Amino acid sequence: VLPIVLWGRKAPTHCISTLLLMEDASMVVTGCHDGQICLWDLSLELEINPRALLFGHTASITCLSKA
């Protein structure tokens, strides 16, 4: 599966306001001031690759928590 993201002339900003590192250090979750949440895969070589971009509102993400 290859995710495809489309946007207009300008890419969306992702000004990070909060960060969550999962316990097994395999994934990083970032929240931004524009209301987006991004999931990142973290490899053993410390490479960061995007997994998913979640959006749907415009409120700033100020806190991320494991539930």
C-alpha cells in the first residue's frame, strides 16, 4: 500500500506544537498548531518516515496522550 497525498500549490504547514514518542520507540506522533496530527515511523537507524497525516479541525493540538 502506497499512501498518496494531494494538495494545492502550497504544501500544508506542520508547525509542531507537541510530540509523543511511543514506548517501543518505533513511532513518533506530532501535533501542530494547524490541528493536524502526523504519525511517523522511526527506524533503528533513526530515519523518520511519514506514515499518516490526520486532519479535520483547525484547533491547535496542545497535548498528545496514550490511551
